[in-house]
Amino acid sequence: MGVQMVLQAIFLCFLVSNLHSANAQYEWQSKDTVDEIRERMDKVNGDNCKIQHLGNLYLPDDSISHLPDIKDVNINPVFPNRTALLHLHNMALSRSFFWSYILQARFIRPAINDTYDPGMMYYFLSTVADVSANPFINASAIYFSPNQSYTPSYRGFFNKTLPLFAPRTYRADDFNDPIHFEKISTLNTFTIQDLGAISNGSLSNDYTSEYYRINEWYKLWLPDQVVGRHDTKTTYKVEIRYANNTNETFTFHGPPGADEHPGPVKWTRPYFDCGRSNQWIVAAVVPIADIYPRHTGFRHIEFPTYTAVSVLELNFDRIDINQCPKGKGNSGPNRFADTARCRKDTTECEPLHGWGFRRGGYQCRCQPGYRLPNFVRRPYLGEIVERATSEQYYNSFGCEKIGWVHKMPVQWERASSETREKYMDKYYEYRNFSKGAESLHASKMNIHEVLNFILSVNEHTCKRYNPQDLVLSGGIGFGMEQQFENEARMAVRLANFISAFLQVSNPKEVYSGKLVADKPLSEDQMIAETLALVLGDTKIWSAGTYWDRDKFINRTLFAPFAYKKELNTRDFKVEDLARLNKTEELYLNKPIFKLLKKRWSTNFDDLEQFNLKLKIRYSEAGEYLRKYEHYPTFYRAANLDQGQWSTPYFDCNGLVKKWLISYSAPFFGWDSIRHKLEFKILPMFLSIFHCVKHGEPCNHTFSTMYFFTTTTINLASIP
């Protein structure tokens, strides 16, 4: 009995000591905010989230630092570990512009007893494309306010509204999915649901209700409470030129501008997606504007209002944290600041990207006046420092003081003629060099003359040069695939969407009940999708969607091309390039179109397959969800690597006369008997990039890829 009491006492002492010990690998590592957030995350799961206190479903605001701000995008650089958040920001903005445009585009067309709105399948497949083309995006949704969404998907439903409508797609884990037998997670299976299909009185399933608990994304913009007049919504102008050379100017209401406060994009706190994907996620939210109410016959009572929000979500685990102390570039708010374990006496912290929410995403560099020991090859990785014992930590991971310090001479002296001749012979391209376009074709380039030539080319001087002189071949475009990956993914997203719509939606299909199949893609929808690329990303200066001959309904040729003339504008232009029918101008004869059409003329085995599990509402009233008639279904589309990059070139004869880089991605639909895929369309994305000189945008600017090194060089600073 005495032995048993002694053992119990020892066990209790062990428990008490553990309660006060560090939540880390070794005792010398004290508990910090990283451990605190990890404990809060591990406390909540899909089984207990419904009974958790509301505060436990959210993390503090400062759990995410360096959130992209649209007011800073064209001014300050974006850190590499925030490019995924910036892309989420741009995607949400692009979708808001599209839906705002297309919901108001009915005012372009004649008034009829029908609606020009997209059908329900268009909404579903649009959210699918947002996720399928972007591996970092976890979910995409559109949430409408009560009784403010119109739909043409039900018979006899003209000028009526759905009680609730919220199409949402999130990436599913298909490790054990019977759809495929590989027993691996492909990340290409998506669950699509209409979250507005709920029974009457079910407040816990009503995303507009306080009982929904995790609907902070809804409350950020909706319901639209406007004090005073409602005609204060920001307007954007689009000048459209159609294939028959008729012109039209369309002004539509959209999200707030970048110069307004608040801006167009709001961010939620990290929250647990309870009952849905059951993961910790962060959302970018942008409002969608529409004219409400519709079809009244009394235009004076129709006013612009925010009727819905576009919500795109990213896994919190995939967002890097910055554990370095506060300073320039890390001014806060940052809950994880100063949790790095670099030895502050001789080293300093530098963050690394690609680590997500876990320790060790930094390296410890030597402070000025110190150097690494002779047996150390590179700065100390944070992952190794975090795993060290106290003995290893205090006896290693430090830098040694530099004994002799080399200083630059106070007074520069002119090199002697012998020294000068020595180096001029070594770098002979600075003695005998070509100027102008000839500098591009030299065996050893004089980089100063190349830059002088590039900066001298503009819309007035470009006609002096041969077409081959306006193409920067070779390694000048090095690194563009990585640097402009986000912009290319926006083109891939459009390719994915149209591939999905042409392969999944069948306009001739007949459903039971009142459900009506979606109509074929319309001219306005393709114009809006193309325009949304330019509106959503400031780096994109023009974008086009090029259809093959007789592939767009009721049109022989169709190629909407959207572009802008200046940076930070609300005035955009759209042209249908089908109006250019000369042999040298016809887009079917362009080399990039011929190349991709030849490449994808017969073999489609390399295309990726995306599996869809779609659940739609039982009826127009909602009531409950039911499986779509084709469950599960799939479509095939090209991925990012199957697109085509161009070399940098100056588009002297185009609508955007600047130095450009283009990315083109193919997409596909069924043939006339829906038996096999065929190459149908080609979206193209064009971009030009700006620097800042004395606070103003430069006329012609370039980035890292224009040089043979990976060091960022600001051309405006080169004399």
C-alpha cells in the first residue's frame, strides 16, 4: 500500500512538472506564440467544431502578417512568401468585376421577357475553375443576399428571385475515393454545392444568419447598408468595338476602386471552416454590384447595390509566418515576430519562403563585422537551430568576429593606362560595340547599349526597326515562368472554365421538373471573362480569347480582345479581332495560334482530368440538396505547363504598343456528336511591367527576366 501511494505521488509530480514545461522539443526552448496558435488550431476539429465557443473558431487578426494591399501593389515589392496571397487577392477581384459586369450587361441588349443572366451551371463551373487552375486556392464561392439573385434555370421563373443562392467549390481529399484506383491524392477532385439550398427555418444552415457562426466573409460587405443615396457605387467604363465595326460604350457599377477607402478587397481572420472543408482557412472578400430591383418599368426606383460577395479561400497552413524580429519589412502587426531562435549576439534573422505555418522558416546570417566559421558553408537554417539541444545551441550557430577589416579607399584614383588597357582587352565589348538594334546581335553584349536600345523604343520609333529587331531572343526572358506564374494562372483559369462548360454543360439536355439547361456561351459572357483578366491584375495589360473557325455559336470567327492604355485607370477597351480579315491581320494565321492548334490537333492524352461531385438544389425554393444528374462527372483541360510562353517583344502593330510577354493556353470542347475532344479556342494573356522613377511610372520598364542574371535591376536607375 505504501509503495502504491509513493508511485501515485511520483506520477502526480510528473504531471505537474509537465504542465509547467516548455511545449517544444527541449527544455531550453520556451513556449511562445507559435505554440499558442498551434494549440488553438489542434483544439478544433470536424467532430467538435459545432459545440466549440465561437471565439475558438477564429484566430487573432495578427496571425497573418504582410497582407497584400491594392494601394501598395504598384509601389512596393511583394515578398515571395506573399505571392500566393496576392494571387488570391487578384482572383477575388477579377471574379467580382466579371459578375458585376455580366449581371448588368442586360442593359446592353434589347429588353425582352427573359433574362440574359448566366445559368446555374455557369456559376458552379466558374467556381470550379477558380480552384482547379490554382493549387494554392482551397475554395471559391459566391454568396448572394436573400432574394437578390435572378436565374434563367427554371421555367416560369422570369423576374423572380431565389431565396438564397451560394454556389461553392472546395478541393476534396480523394485518397480513398472510388473514382480512381491509384490510392493517391490527386488534388483534382472537387465538391460543389449550393449552400443556399436549405429548409425553411434552418438558421444554422442560413449563411446570412448569426447562427451560421463562421460567416464573417458575409458580414464584411452584406447586407449593403448605404446611408443616403445608392448611386455612389464606383463606375467603370468599357468601350466596345464589335466585329461589324459598330461601337458601344458601357458603364457599369463595380467594387470600390483602389484609391477609395476601404479598398475593394477585405480579408477575414483565419477561421475553421466548420462542417464544410473542416480546415483552417483565410478568405479574400470582394463585393459584387448589381442593379436592384430589375424589370420594374420604373428606372427611377432601380439603384446599384451590393447583392453578393465573391469569396476565395486559402489554407492557413500554407501561409508562411515571419519569425524574425520587427524591423524594416516586418513592422507588424505580426503575432510571430521575434520567435526565431537565432543567436542575437552575432547573427540576424532572415525569413525564407515556402515553409507554411511551421517553425524554421528562416536562416541566421552573420551580423556586419562577423563571418561564418571556416567549416560552415552557408547561413544556419532555422529548421536545424530549432532541433538543436541547449549544448549544441550555445556552443554552435554563432559567427566569429572579423579581425582585419578591409575598407574602401577614401579617395578614388584614376587607373593607370596599363591597368585600363588590361581590363579593356578583357572586356572588349566595352571598346568596340554596336549601338541600337545591332547591340542585340553581338556575340558579347554591351548591356548598357542593350538597355539604351530597349528604353529608346516606343510607339513612334518602333517602325524604324525590322520586326526581328523588336524580339528580345535568347536568355533575356530568363525566369519569366516563375516571376509571372500568377498572371499565367489567370489565363489557365479561363481555359479551365470554358473547357469545363463545353464538356459538362449540354444546352440540349432535358431535365425532369422545371430545371432548364444552361444556354450556350454568349458574346457578352466571353467579353466579360476576357475583360476581367485585365481588371483583376494590374500587371496584365491586355488579354484575348481566340476561337477557332465555326466553334463559337452563330459566329464564323470570334476573338474578344480587352486592353488598357494606362496604369491605374477605370477606362478600358474591348475589340473583336474578327473584324480584321486581311491575311496578315487574321488571328488564325498568327504563329502562336497555328503552333497550339497543330500541337493539340489529335492527341489529348496529356490533358489533366478534373472530377466533379456536384449537388444542386432540389427546386427553385431550395429545400435541400440533390445530386446532379451526372454524378460524378469530369472534364479535361490543359495545365500551366501545357501553355506557351513567348519571348519578350515590342508589339509595334498591336493595340498595346509596349514591350510585352504573352502566355497562351489551349482549351477544348466536344465535337458535334459529343464523342471526342477537339481544339476549339485559345486564350492569350499579354502583360507589360512598370517600374517607378521619381515617383512616376516609367514609360518602358522591365524586370529581372530581361537580364542574364537573377538580380533585380531597376532600369530607371541606370544612366
